[in-house]
Amino acid sequence: MLIGFFNTLRQAKVPVSIRELLDLINALEQDLAFGSLDEFYLLARTCLVKDERHYDKFDKAFGAYFKGLEALDDLFAEALPEDWLKAQFERQLTPEEMAQIEAMGGLEALIEAFRKRLEEQEKRHEGGNRMIGTGGTSPFGANGYNPEGFRIKQGRSRHKKAVKVWEQRQYKDYDDSITLGIRNIKVALRRLRKFARQGAPEILDMPDTIRSTANNAGYLDLKMVPERHNAVKVLLFLDVGGSMDPHIRVCEELFSAARAEFKHLEYFYFHNFIYEGVWKNNLRRHSERVPTWEILHKYTSDYKVIFVGDASMAPYEITHPGGSIEHWNEEAGAVWMQRIMDTFRRVVWLNPLPENYWGEGGSLGLTRQLVQHHMYPLTLEGLESAMKYLSK
């Protein structure tokens, strides 16, 4: 049964391994989920899913595989031997409950009595203490209170036993293919981290304090260290205007998340492609330009360079002098991009267009070649791949 579920998850592109399946089996053997399909769902998700972005895929696969089941006893009814089930029941019951069952003749008698009463049942029965129904004290039925009873699935539960949380799909936004939001961008950007302690000592260094106090015959000797910061340095180039207008929101979210995550972040704007000048204020893009040569000489090679743009333009804007549609550029954009590639160790291009729109030719193909094919879609999966490459 679990093998079939495991294969269903793999088909749904949930990255589960045999090790995680064995963890789930071990958890079931420890009775971490018994009798409730909702508990089994939460346990299975905890054991099998290691990244929250796969929660929605897991929910859909779980719902498809276990569709129609209301309780865990339905799931294991045909898969487990009766001796094992009896042993599990005995482990769950208190001595007082076992005594009540023994008064009825033991578990075998309870099972046989259940079968006979099910055959006698001709209509729905509510309340009471004998027939199979709801709300009573009979050991058989639903919504009842008999401690040694069987639960019959009723399609609903006033005791919240069948919530079906997997059908609610509360984690839809973590799918790989979604357009990014600020929170998801921050999660992805955190893969690009290199911590260092800089500045004034303001944080208590607990291990060093304990060691120094012990060496000081018990007299308190406080040791302080500077706060840890992400020491990664980033150059962010953002394409603005024209065909980028439909992508303003996602670029703003990326920009906001990057400023929050990276202490050492420098950003510049360009239009369509990089030439001899960029700018930091779009209202003064013509009067206050920053020479690209200045950037190449000012920032060291360990800066991580990120371009954001759709790379959608006429090919001559990249390959020819004078190709810019805003000014006369003495040298082709491809020349300037090559200088950036030669100066900095890691350069990536994030493209807000879906990857299946890219193709191999035109301006998009040229841009991909210039950045040595390190162009990634601006999705959660694409951003994580880009950060993984930059962190090498």
C-alpha cells in the first residue's frame, strides 16, 4: 500500500526517497498515527516532504491516491493481518477497557458480535446502547463514546475526526511554477549566504563566556562578538521600460527582497541591454548616469552579478554599435557584457518570461550565449537554481 503511495508521489514530482519512506514506516510502527487518516496525512507529510514548496503537490497526490477513504482503518483493513490488528488494539486499551472487553468474551467475541449486529441492522439507528448507529454507547457505530468500540464511517464527524486537511490545499502558493512573492523570494535568496562577523562587539558569545568564566575560578567574564551579517556582495542590474512594464510587480518584489536580504547590495537600471552607462534614478536617467567602466573598476570580482530582464529586443541592439534605441552607443552591447563576464566570477540573468517562450534564436538566444547559458526563469525553482550557481 505504501509502495503505491510512494510511486504516486514520485509521479507527482514530489522528491521523495527510500530513506524517507522507511522513516514513515518506522513512525507507523511506533503508533504515531493510528485510526485517523488525517493524522496519517500529517505524519506522512512530515516524513516525506522536506521542502514546503512541494506541499501542494503532496496534497494533490495524497487526495488522488486515498480518495474515498474516511479513516485509517479503511486504509489498512485488507492490508494488515487480523493478529496484528488485535495486538495493536490491546496496546491502545487501558486495563479497565480490556476488562470490559473480556466481560463480552474477548476481542474475538467483540468482532463476531459486530458482524452479527451488522447483519441484523435494517435501518439507521441513533442513540441507544446496542445497535450499530450514531451518538450512543454501543461499542459499534459513530459519534459514540464506548471505549472498546468500532467506528463506522459516517461521512462527517462532530468530533472533528475527518477534517480532510489535504483537500483544503493550504499551501497552493509553494508550487515551483508560480510567479514569486516577496516572502518566497526571500526564502530563495537565503541560499546565497556567507556569514561573517563585522563591526562593534554587541552580541554575547555564550561558549567563550562559559569557558572564560570557568578559567576565571567562577567569576563572570563576559565575552562579546560582532553580530553576524550576510557578507555576500551583490550587483543587481534591472531592465526598465518597454516590454518590461508587465513585469513591474515581480521586479519590485525581487528588488525589495534583495535589499532586505543583502547588506552589501548595489543596484543599477538599464534599458533592454547593458551599454557604456547605467543609472540609479529613472527620473534622471539621462542626466545622472554611472559609467559602466566605473562599475568594472570600483567593484571587486567577488561581487555576484544579477541581471533582471526579458531580453526581448531586436538582435542588432546587442550585436551592433549604435544599436541602442535611446542613444548612439560607440560599442556594441555584446562587448560590454563580455567585459562584465571577464571581470566578475559569477553572473546570472533572471528572465520573467516563462522558459518555454525563450527559444534558441533572436535576442534571447544571444543573451543566453553571452551569459554562458546561466539564464534562469523568474520562478521559485529558477531563482533557487540561480542562487545555487552564484554560491559556488
